[in-house]
Amino acid sequence: MKIIHFQMDQDLDRLEAFLRSQYYENHTADSWLPERLHDLIYRVNAQERDEDRKRSSDYIFLWEDNEEIAACILPDGENIYVSVKGGYEHIFPSMIAFSEENCRPLFAEADEGTIKFWVAVSDSFAYMRKTLNDSGYREYSEKEYINCICPLNADVTIDLPSGFRFFFGEAYPNEENKWSALRLGFHPDWESLDYKAGMNPYRARKNSSLFRDSFECVVVDENAAEGNDVCAYCFVYVDKRTKSALIEPVSTREKYRRKGIGTAMLHGAVMRCKKHGIERCYVDSFGWRKEFYAAAGFFTESSVSFWYKNLK
């Protein structure tokens, strides 16, 4: 068994293939989709650079057996995720020990020199949960949920209140408005007519090989005052090989919530996925968002737990 530090030019295609094989093996998104890997490498990386944080993709590691990937560590800013091929479950404890040593720079150090180290695991993998518990990790109370809809079987429509319009991103060319609206959805306290977000993450995403098949969805307030008229935004990564899609990120500005706008936007995304033969469309959620996606027709495929341990 050999441990490899991920290199974009040498390993991206190989890691994509591994994640696709995991998807076929598990029949779920419990291991990362290639779409999530691309979101990390392009959008998240650019955002981390802008915020002067460590780049998560610099801490991707691969475990090889006979030159084939058997497992990997996939950091995501605030935690690490571990994907292990069936038959290699026995290496998981050593992978956690390795990550504690080699992924430490991703986590903020407290004044006393300790860090709170976070590991995310799907609740479907009982052996991972047991290992973490036996290794002194504690489970956080809140979970992340992997929500799914099957577009080919979905009966959805774009039903918006009067005065609002739905666009696929290419039909709405103002990129600055789209990206600023997304950021405002996550940070309502930044709300202002002239708010503009840094565009590096938006533009960096265009370097992804999945970008040509992916798309944006936008809802616009036609009666908005001069300024940003975008009230909801999402990006849909599409992997035609697995016939899957990942909606990431999804955002509705706070003042436009509870009007059916976010649901209409998601339905527009699902309709386009259906048109292109996508079989499963995923979106992740925390807290109340799980119920929001359920109301839009998504079912909860699985859940992810977060485990933490204080390291000296």
C-alpha cells in the first residue's frame, strides 16, 4: 500500500474514476461525487485563496494498491472526508491517524496550541463510526443530509409569484449580479443594493471539465429597484458518465424567502436534468433546509455525521 499526495495533472482523472466506481459500488452518493471534487478544486479553492486560508485540495491524499486507488482523504475546509473502496475497510484507522498528522494545517489552532479536528462520515458506514468512537472522537449533534430526486420520474413545474422570472444562467449574462446574490443568500447582513462579491470563485469554476455540461439557475425580481435584481441562484454540476448532478451552492436572499421562489428554481434545475437524461440529482442540507428540499420533492438518501477530537 502506497500513500500519494494528490497532484492535479497526474491524478485528477484517476480520482474522478475512483469516485465514479464508488458511486456505482454503493448506489448512493455516500462517497463524494466527481462533481463535489470539482467544486472543491475550482470554486472552493479560489474562495479559500481570497480569504487567505489553506487550500483544501492541497491536502488530498490517495492510498494505492498495485497502482490502483483504494481510498482517499478529501478535505473540505472545515473537516475531512474519507472514501474507502470495499475490501479495504481495514485501512481506515491508519488513514485517520495519517490525517491527524498531515491535515492539521487546515484547522485553526487555539491559544493553548490545540486544534479541534473534524471528520465527516456517512452514517451508512458503521465501521467508520465505530473506529472514530474507539479513537476518542465525539459525535456532533447536528447532521448533514444528502437529498436526492430522480428527474426522469419527477413531476415538477416552475411556479413563480407574479413579478418574478426564471432564467437558466446563460440567458442572464450579468455574472456579477448572480454571484453577489448567491453570497447575500448566505450572508443577509451584507444586504445592500450595491453589494458586489469577489468574482474569482465564479470564474475559476469555468476551468472544470464538467463546466460545459453544467448550468446555472436564476430567479429575478422584475420589480426590483436599481441594483441587484437576482433573488435566488444555484449552480448544477452535471456528470454525464454517472448520469448524476449535484446542486451546489443553492441560495435565496433572505427577503425573498417563503414565497416559493427557491422551490421554483430547484424545479427548473430538475426539469433541465430530466431533459438531458440525468437519473439522480443531489443536494446537501443542514437543519431546516432538509425540510425545504423535501417540500420541493427531494427524499433523504442518507445522512452524514461530524466527529471531532481535540489534538495537541
